[in-house]
Amino acid sequence: MTSTTRTSETSGSPELRLTMKALGGLRADLLDDANAYRPLPRMNVERGLTRFLPERIRIYAGLLPHALVIGLAVIVFGIGYTTGGHYGLRGLLFAGFPAATVLLTLVRPVFAFWVSLVSTPFLAYVGFSGMWPWEPNSLAGHLVVLTIVALRTRPRTAAWMWLITAGYAFFASFLFGVGVGLTNDAPQLLFFSALILLVVTVRQVRREAAAEVTAQQSVTAVERSKRTLLEERTTIARELHDVVAHHMSVVAIQAEAAPYRVENPPPELEQAFATIRENAVAALTELRRVLGVVRAEDYEAPDAPQPTLADLDGLVGNVREAGLDVELTVTGQVRELPQGVELSAYRIVQEALSNVLRHAPGAGAKVEVSHVLGGIGLRIVNGPARGLVKPTRHPATTPEGGLRRPPSMGAGHGITGMRERVAMLNGEMTAEPTDEGGYAVTAYIPVPREEVVE
């Protein structure tokens, strides 16, 4: 036998649950922390027309909303002082209270709404304008308070304020009745307040929707960047696997064949080479187990050797056939570098030239490869575009002359891949526009002397 605990949210009819939820919204919007201190923030002056103002004036332009509220309070005060029928201190109090309520919205907006509503019957009682239940100044002040509070809160709060105001108007107009010679101004206030709050609510909803769309676009851009970065790292891992696996295989084969090249080798030498071979095979197996997981099911290792800096002439030739005027300059003492460095340098040049084809059609490009002491420097610079940018696949820049893999959905993150390769080798890289309207990619990859292939 089981028992179920029934709460107000799970018991009763759907209408009751809906009512309880609505009352909970009313409590959250207008009752909880109604007297909370919420100062009106400064306006953002970096957008809209204010961004064109001089710097000295723009500092004070952020206080424009505060000045507008103060101006409306002065207008409400003037209406009360000229129509209230009171002068002197009593007139100042009668006209000043609704104006002070308007000013209260600058720091305590929800509390200002309740003060405006509760003070209405008292102001109507001491007024002499012949209007009921709002005096002209309290009517104007209440409209201003409703508008400001609706602008500073969520759209649901505007609906609650109008319903509460309508409830008071019905109570004051029909239950108390309209006195002799008094004019009921509740319909006018409810009509104009409904129009104003409707406009404010639509604006709030559109602003929230725009903010949500912007947030979603930011999340999408971040996810796309992460995916592109992951794809590039996967490519680097594949190439690294191929490079290291090749060398480990060579070590294993040479260690196995070495004892046969020596006549009557001592047992210690045979055992040493056997140990070297076993370690190489074990390392190769572990490497394939760890890095092999990055290969897609349909991935096939390239038949041709991985490209090196010696293949840059073929790369430049293929790019020229694609219509790009490119000049290759090699300086310094050319020497063979570690295969990982050669491959990464080649890929950086390849990606930079591909970006020129995509984003700067008709521009000329220069590729500078500098073999310097302690490393290798790369500089790929292009001039401004002289043709229409077409989002089409460009001819490959591989030594074999085939097509490159199509750009991913994160196209435009090729520079991210370059940075990954340079960072992997503890190098430095910059990518920035030039003064002539083009773009320059500069990279330096350090190569310790003991790693240079003699």
C-alpha cells in the first residue's frame, strides 16, 4: 500500500493550479522585495546616436534617462500646483507628493507604484478639480510611474500593475460611487495606460528576444570555433601519428637487421638490439592504440609521403595555376629539419595561401622562408583583393595537385589551426592586416640544434 503526498501544485483542478501559479507571479513581481533599492543605471553611450557625441559630452549623456524622469516630475508638479486649488505649503505638498513619487522610481520602482496607487484616494479627497478617483496631477503621475516601472521590470509586471490599477478604479468608481458634480476619469486612465503599457511590453519582449538571439549566436559561434579547433587538432594528431609511426617502424627494422651486418656479433650486442626492437615495437603499438582513436572510420592514410618544405615549389606552382600571383623567397642556410617541423611549416604556408585564394581574389602574395639560427621563420603576406570574393572551393595546394578537403562549417578558423601547429612546437605567430589593405601571417618555429637532421 502506497501513499502519495498531495501539494498545492499537484492537487486540485488545473484552474486552481493555474491561479496559484499566477498569484505566485504577482507575489514575485510586486510583493517580494517591493522596497528593494534598484537605482536606475546609466544609459549605454557606446551605441545609438550618443556614440557620435564628443567625449566630454558623452560622459554626461549616460544620465539622460535620469534627466528625463526629473523633467517628467517637474511637469507633474506643475499640473498639481495649477489645478489643485491649493496654494502655499498645502499646495506644495499636494503638488509635490505625486512628483516625489515619480522621482522615487529612480531608486525604488516597485515601491513607487504602490505609493502612487495608495496615495490616489487621499489626493482625490483633498483636491478641488472635480475629478474622481484621480486628480489631474495624480493621474499624470500614475501614468508616468506605470511607464517607468514597466520599462525597468519584466513584461509580466506591466500586466499586473494594470490589473491592480483597474481593480482599484472599479472599486472606487462603482462601489464608492461618483459624487455630485464629480467626473469619473478612470476610463481615460485605463485606456491610455493600456496603450502605453502595450507599447512598452512589445518593446520589452522584442528586446528580450533580440538578447536571446544574440546569446544563442554567441554560443553557436563558440561551439563552431571549438568544433573547428577539434577538427584541426584531429588532423594534427593524424599527421603526428604518421610521422612518429614511420620513424618507430624504421628503428624496429634497423634494430632487427643490425646483428646480421656484423660477423659473429657478441651475445650482448644481439640482446641489446633485440631489446631496442622490442621497445620500438611496444612504443609503436602503444602509439597506435592512443592516437589511432582520432582516425575516422573512413579515414585512409595518404599513400604519398607527408609534404615538407622541399615541396613548396610544387605548392607555389599549383597556386599559380589557380590564378594567384605568388612569389617564393628562401633565405638562410637550407637544412633538413625534423619532419614534424617541416610538415607544420608546409601546412601553415598552404593554409595562408588558401586564405588568400578565398578572401583576396586577384591579390598578389609573397612567401618568405627564412632558415635562421635556432629555428625557421615564415612570412606570408598578400595585397588587397582586386576581385569579387566567391565562396567556392579552390584548387588544392598539395604537391599532388588534387583538391583539398572542403572547408568545414567553421571556415574562417584556418588561422586557429595555424596557431595550434605553432603552439604545439613552442613557436610564435601573428596574423594581422597590413597598412596596404592586405594581410600578413608571420610565424617562427624554434628548432634546437640537436634536433636538426645533419
